[in-house]
Amino acid sequence: MTSNLNKEDILHILNATDSEIIEYMAETVKYRENNLITYSKNIFIPLTEICRNDCGYCNFKKNPDDPEAIILKRKEEVLADLKEAEGYGCKEALFTFGEDADEEEIVQLKLAEYGYEKMIDYVVDICQMTLDETTLIPHTNGGNYSYDDLKRLKEVNASMGLMLENSSNRLMELPAHNKSPGKNPELRLETIRNAGKLKIPYTTGILIGIGETKEEIAESLLAIKELSDEYGHIQEVIIQNFTPIPGIEMESWPEPSFLDMIRTVIAGTLLFADSDVSIQVPPNLNNDTAQIFLLCGADDWGGVSPVSPDYVNITSPWPGIDELQKLTEDAGFELTERLCVYEKYINSEWLNDTLLTSISEHQ
Ligand code: SF4
């Protein structure tokens, strides 16, 4: 099989059974260029837990009237977190937070108190502070952005991210996304496209097990591939599994099967085999099974933090880096640290001088 898969080929992989699965796993090995498995040592900073969406699987968003909610972190708090992360040798400042939080009055009031008008002004300033006052490199993942906002964020982020999750409009009718206007796939594909036009190194991915069909998984992977081929900005594709957690709206929703994860990782690997795009599987969502995905072509564990929890999956702690190394080596691979931005983008075609200088301190 070549790496130029069409929808039918992908569906064949997603429906594979028995020894076919083993054969496909062996196929992925042919495309491996080395035995390195990467991760990025980061700190995860949730600037706000307020979000305009309400996804059925969300365990991150908090209501504005929740006394525990992070409405908007103070700059000084963020700087203290970043300084602590520096002490742990972290290189990536991952700013992940709810989308369009400034639609809520309580966030507007905080922004005004801190001297900002819009969330985007605050985020740009936080990223600038990170570059000015720390050695960490910003990577922002804050939902959909307009072309103009992305243009501003590009100047202060080495890379950015937004999960496509799924390209099907049908999911907007299901519990996963029926209260989440920001999960409209057209909007998300437009954000990812604009990032490509602006030459922003970009991370995206799909979320499986939220009510999609296999056809829709195939179409989602192909939609990402199309943008990747057009703009060359997709550095990694995350294959993430839905994990039910008590208390979320979809707590009784069935998890995707282990084999479905295997099939989807294989499909992603073979689809992107000609593109120098990494396939990432979050190790904390696959505690006992993570190693097998390395045998299906996954070559990246994503961000792993020695200092902060995975706020989006708060019940799934990251493995320690020692543990990650052990399980990677046990599977026959070598664990190696990467930056949030992949090597091939570290040049003036993609990044400005300030970012290149900041990155050079880590090389
Ligand atoms: S999953 Fe993300 S977009 Fe959806 S409600 Fe939670 S924070 Fe918002």
C-alpha cells in the first residue's frame, strides 16, 4: 500500500479484523525513519476555565458562578507558574483555555480590571511576557480565532493548536457538540486553514468515540490531510480517545474500543506517511495500552508536564518522564525531547527573529 490513501482505503483499515490488523501494523513499520519517540516538556496553564461552548464530554469548563473557577489568571500568577516550570526544565508554555471567554460579563470585568479590552489582547500580552521574561516558548490552544487574531498570535507563538475533533456537521446534533457553536467543523477547518495561510506551525487531531461513524473518522483524517498538503503547516496529528468521567454529560457513553484506537492510529500513520507529520497518542489517556500505539506508527507522546496536571483530562495524570522513558524503551524505541515547534519549522520562513532567538537558547 502506498501512503496516498483514499477514503475507501482508510475505511478498510478502520474496519480491519483479525490478521489484517497485524498486517497493517507491520505496514506502518516500513514508514518509520528512526526509532525516536518524542515528547515536549511543558507547563499547562489554563488562563481561564470559562468557555462559550458546553461539550458533552468536557471536564475542563467551569461555570462563571463556580467559586472554584479560574475566571482569568493574573499576569503575576502566570509568571510565577512559568518561573516554577523553568526550574523543572520545561521549555513549552502551553496556554490552553476556554473559547471566547470574553463573551461572559465576569471575564469582561476581570479583563477591564487588568487593563485589557478583549481576551485576545490579554493572551498576546501573556505570550509576549513569556518571551520577554522567561526561557519558555509559547504554544497557544484557545479555540477558534479569526485570521487577524491568528496574525497577532503568530508573532508571539512558536506553534499553535486546535483539535478538529471531527469534520462532520452531524455531531452538532449529538450530546458531544449540540451546545457548542465553536465545534462547528467549518469554523474549525477555517481556523486551521488560516493558520496555514499565515504559516503557523500547527497541531490538530481527531477525537474518537463521541458518536461519529467510521466514515466520519475517515473524512476527518482526509480533511486534515488536505490542509496539510496545501499549506505544509501540520506538524502533528493527535488521535485522542474519548474517556468517560463521572459527572460529565456523557458519563455513560461507551468508550471507543482498544482496537478502534489501534485501527485509527494505523490509518493516521499510513495516511500521513508521505508528509513528515507526527502521529501523537496521549499516554495519560491510555495508561495500560500506550506502548502498542508505537507499534502502530505513533511517534510522539505530546506535551508531558512534570509541574502541572492535564487540566483537560484532570482524572488522567501524565506518567512521569522516567516512566515514559521506561515504557518507550520497553517497546524498542528511544524517548527524546522536542520543542513545541518541530525542527523543520525553525527558520525565518515560519518564525520571526524574537522566536528564533528564544528557541536558539534551547538548541
Ligand atoms: S471541551 Fe473545550 S470547547 Fe468544549 S466546553 Fe470544554 S473547554 Fe469548552
